[in-house]
Amino acid sequence: MRVVEIIERKRDGAELTTAEIEYFIRGYTAGEIPDYQAAALCMAIYFRGMTPRETTDLTLAMAHSGATLDLHDIAPFIVDKHSSGGVGDKTTLVVGPIVAACGLPVGKMSGRGLAFSGGTLDKLESIPGFQADLTIEQFRKQLQEVGLVVAGQTHELAPADGKLYALRDVTGTVPAIPLIASSIMAKKIAAGADAIVLDVKVGSGAFIKTLEEAERLAQLMVEIGTRSGRRMTAIISDMSQPLGRAVGNALEVIEAIETLHGGGPEDFREHALTVAAEMLAMRRDAVDESHKERRRAKEALRNGAAWEKFREFVAAQGGDVAAVEDPRRLPRAAYIAPLTADTAGYVQAIDAAMIGIAVVDLGGGREKKGDPIDPAVGVIMHARIGDRVEAGQPLCEIHANDDARLAQAEARLRRAFTIGPEPVEPPPLIHRILRARPRES
């Protein structure tokens, strides 16, 4: 086979064979196929799409491009969760400790930021000393001893996805539904999950902009999972505005800490409880009992068990526990500047992607592969969709470490808010929940 012919076939709208997909993944993983050809194929997929069969083949090829993890000697049932990416989405930092505190081990492979979407590992690494790069043996040991581990994708597990994940971020191919679905599901399958809860974001701050597209992505990932023998739940959640108030790595860690202490923004807390309840319900396949599991999750927040699990988890991965106990010791920006409303009215819309891009402008995200991250910078939202604001009232505050970057972010953020005379209803937090179980053979 020739890679250029595979690229040309997909460019022209042909359906790739299983053999062609496996050949490409093997070659790219081995370094025999260069980034520029992989980028060309990703762009062809972005424009031409893939059939469900192609996407499943791509998922399985990436999942088996390296080692696969079997954790059943540690726990009889493994549940994992994954978000399709959003602005201000620090859900794992709260959901993981809640679920682990309720007795269900959580071993999660997470990623770094993509485009305007922040990465879980980038957030955690704003905690001084935190180590995200673990070997498989370290991952297993911590899961057994602590019940919670969040680590970067190792070179052993789905290495093809690790390479493509970074490449997509800097080639404009992040939003392609087949690439999103296969990337998420390859990691979950390789990591040995028996059940998977997917948090599929939709709206201006997500890679998926319409509910129709979100349902298509959710159904595709559920189909891939059930074909692979996994229990699946997909939560389609709103990303018309940032989740919670904080956008930016250390700022989001602080907000997660507040939530683990029973505070935090209501929308973020409710979203985290929904995801946690779905994960806990899958343990007994009790989808009709998620309301009972939600009460257990709320109790883990109320009685401090989730916070204690978070502290134990941070310490196990080398993080400075004193910094999470006193968040003033986390990275802090040199400048904090308010962005105020020019006119009175109602916040009718917020371009959440523009908020995320502004954080990238500040240095809190990557413009190209391998860029360093400034953990201190970001945005704190004060106004939400549906709020009444007066002229001069702060819409948000900008945390910056550089005057020029501050000015650039301020100009972008000003365009992110639409204020008008008519009131609007805030968007729903959850649009739909899809649940499915493996197909009988």
C-alpha cells in the first residue's frame, strides 16, 4: 500500500478498508508515516467523514496500537468517563474523588488542551509537583492503593492516538466527529474500562455546535462501545457558556477545590453530581437508580470524603498537598483586570469558544504543538446567559501575566458577550442522556 493513495481515496470520498486503516495506524505509530501525511489524512476525514464501520476500525486500530490494560485483578468492575471537550470543564477533578470516595475505583487516562478546550492534565499540573506521566505499573499500584489515578496517556497504551491527538490540535482538524469519537473510545478501550460515561458537550464552547451533531457523536461512540462489549452512557450537556465560573488551569483547580468543600458554582456542582451518579449506577447496571446514587454522591461532598480522596490522590502523584489546602499557594497572575459592560441589558449570548481562545491568547493554552502553558492566567466569569447587567458592571475578570497579552485577550473577550434589551432563558444544563448495553452475541 501507498499512504498517498489512502489519502487520495479519502480525499475523493471513498470508504477506506479495514486493511488500509490498520496499515496507516501501524505506519504512523512506527514513525514510518510523517506528520504531514497524517495531517493530510486527518483533513480529508474532516471534510469527507467516515462511516460507522470505518470509525470503529480506526478506534480499534488505535486501541491496539500498543498494550492494553487489564485491571480486573485490582477491581472487578472498572468505570471510566470522558468529556468531548469544553471551556471551563474541570469535571474530572470533582467527579473522580466523589466516585472513588463512594468505593468505585477510578483509573483515568486524560489528555492535554485541544484548541480552545483546556486539558485535565494541564489543570492538574498547575499543582506544584504533580506528576501526570506514570508507567503502567505506577498507574496500577496507585489505583489499588488510592482508588483514584489520573495520568497522561502512556507510550504503551494507544500510542497512535497520542500522536494524532497532538497533531489534530495544531492542524485545524479537532472538530471532525470520526476523529473525536475514535480518539475518545480508543483510550477508553485500551485502558480496560467495563463501562464508560461520555460527557458530550454541545454549543459555542464545544467542538460540536448543534444538538443534532452532538447526538450523532454520542450515538456513534455508544455504538463503538457496545460493539466492544462495554456498558455505555452518553450525557449530552450544554456548552453555550463556560461550565462554572473559572477558565484557566490554576483558576479551575481552585474552583474544583471549592466544589469539593461543598461550594462552587451551582451549574458545575450539579453537572459533576450528574456524571458521578451515572458512573456509580453503572456499577450495578442500575440505570433506574441513578437518583439514589446521586444522593450518595452528594453525601460524599457533604461529609468531606470526596475532599479527603482528592488530597490523597494529589499526594500520591507527587503534588504539593499544602497548595491545595491553601489555594493561595497555587500559581497567581500578576494582573487582574475587570471587563465591564458598555451598556445595560440582558446577556443574551456568550461565545464560549472565544472565551477559551482568549485564555490561549493569555498563555493558558497552546497555539502550536509543544507550547508551554502559563498555569496562572485565565478568566473568571461574572455574568451568565440570562443575567441582567448594568453599564459598567463587570462581565468577567482577566488574570494575566503580560500587558500585551492582556490587551489582546480583553479585545477578544469584549466580542464574546452579546447584550440586548430583551430577557432570555438560560440554556439547560443537560439536553439528553443515552444509555445502552452490549449487544448479545
